Amino acid sequence: MSEPLVLGIETSCDETGIGIVRGRTLLSNTIASSMDEHARYGGVIPEVAARAHLEALQPSIEAALAEAQVSLSDLDAIAVTSGPGLAGALMVGVGAAKGLAVSLGKPLYAVNHLVGHIAADIVTPDSDPLEYPTIALLVSGGHTSLLHVRDLTTDVELLGETMDDAAGEAFDKVARLLSLPYPGGPEIDRAAADGDPKAIRFPRGLSKAPDLVKHRYDFSFSGLKTAVARWVERCEASGEEVPVADVAASFREAVVDVLVTKALAACADLGVPRLLLGGGVIANKRLRDVAIERAAVAGVTVRIPPLSLCTDNGAMIAALAADLISSGRRPSTLAFGADSTLPV
Ligand code: KG4
Ligand code: ZN
């Protein structure tokens, strides 16, 4: 089979993503988000996300098929994210994928969500082929991971990840401390526009010399969040107005600095002159700008898929499965389940 037609299902967090690809060609990418339903809680509520997937799956599949102008019987395979992610949310997608595969008599491919984020690059229209090896920095509300990609389908190594909050989660929590609405990333970004990023020197997690021995490629944002909380408390206790713009700009700078520093350290250590960015936090222009600027100085080229492929989506899942099929990988048996901590 040269160019397999694959439908991918992504339900690991709060986006119901259905994507259809033919090989590496993107035919449709339908994303329904339950983010608005989580807004009043200030973060994703797993039970709410799972129910929303149940409601969104059927219409999303129909919309994706219509946009791609294909029917279920045309498909060569079904792909689904089996982990990592929220267990209940994953189960909805895995159940739907198994049902579809069995009823249609089509092969089923269970894929890893993080590796899927890397596959966002290969399905980006008009992009040059992904070169190996590449370092991938994936930052979203659910994960902050650094990976060494030697081959998308056979050789992806997790170098490090967050020890506590994901970067996007830190944006969301700090926004709450500053009385800004959810999701916090765009709000902090807006507030930071008028602030001085050097006004407050917030901590860069796991960046001190002893941490760099064991946690060179790991991240931690809980200390940073606590530092912002203490700053806000001190202002309030002394009756001063919280300098929201300066706090937002200084916080964003701390997150961006540590993400870019560690990603480029991995590039330098491993002699890899390529960096791929992915995940919803890539919407942050300061992160993109600093990464591009500092990478250029280090002789590293940066690839950033369009935001619709950086946030969670089904096209990246379908594209990964299409590459697996083309490389001769056999389908998954029905024995797999949702695995919230699935390793790379
Ligand atoms: O990948 P994504 O859309 O969804 C999941 O994590 O499932 O990422 C959403 C995260 C949220 O935490 C949101 O606050 C963050 O990405 N985000 C941003 C920006 N836009 C969204 N973080 C920083 N700056 C932004 N401009
Ligand atoms: Zn993701």
C-alpha cells in the first residue's frame, strides 16, 4: 500500500480531534474543544472532557469525512491515541476506534500522543521532509517534554519532561493568581505586552548546577508558580497594586528562558542542529521568537508546524499511523487499552 488513507482519532485531553490523511497529505483536520466548559474551573476537568468527547466524536468524524470527501469504506486504517493523557478521555477515543475498526474490518493502529506531536511536522503542507536526528520540544497544558528523534517510526527517545506542572498549566495557574481568565496562556501573553520582562527575576526550575547533573533535560514549574504567588501576596499585604504586566512579562520570560535553554542544551550536547517545536504553548510568540533567535546563534534550525497542527489534533495521529504503515508496521491487536502514562 503506497499512500494509505488513514483516519486518526485524538481524545487525550480536551480536544476531540479527527484527522484524515493520505500518506503525508492532509485531507481534513476537525477539532472540537471542550475548553469553554472547563473555563469556570480554571483547568481541565477529566470527567467533563470525557463526556464532551462522547458527544463530539460522531459529528466530528462525519465532518472530517465530508471535508476529505471520502467515506468510511474508503479508509485503509483507523489510528487512535492510546496514551499518554487523561484516562477517561483516552478511553472514549480508544473505544470508538476499536468499534470502527471492527465494524469496518479495517486495521487499527494505537499510537503514542507525544510521538504524534512530532508527526505534526510531516503532515504540514508544503514543508520539506523532516530530517533526522531532531530534538523536539513539546509544550502544552498537559505535557512539557524534550525528545531525541532519530527516526519517527522506530527511534524516539524521551530525554526529559516536567517533574510537576506542564508549562501551559503553569500559565493557567499563574493567570489565576493574577485574576486573569482561563486559558491563561493567551491572557498572560496579552498582559505581558505592556510589562518589563526584567522587572522581577523569577526562578528558572532545575537550572542550578546540582540539578543539571540529574535533571539536565527535565523541567519544573511549581517553584516558579509559588514565587509568583509569594510576590502577589507581598503586594497585597503591603496594600500595593500588583504590577500585573511586569509579573506576567517576568513570568513568561522565566518559562521561555528555561524551555529554550534546555532544548538548545540538548541540541548542543547531542550534536543535533535541528529543533522541532510542538504543543499549544507554541502559540506564545515570545517563545517562538526567543527559540528562533537563540537557535540561530547556536547554529540550530527551528521548525514550527502551523498552530492548528501544534495543538492536539487527529491529523498528526493519522499521519504517524500512515508512516508506520508505510514502514511495514503491523496493526495493533485489540488487546490494547487506554494508558494514561504510556511511555514513548
Ligand atoms: O495543546 P493545547 O491546545 O491543549 C492541551 O494542552 O491539551 O495547549 C493548551 C495550553 C493551555 O495551557 C494554554 O494556556 C496554553 O496552551 N497556551 C499558551 C498560549 N496559548 C495557549 N501558553 C502560553 N502562551 C500562549 N499564547
Ligand atoms: Zn498534546
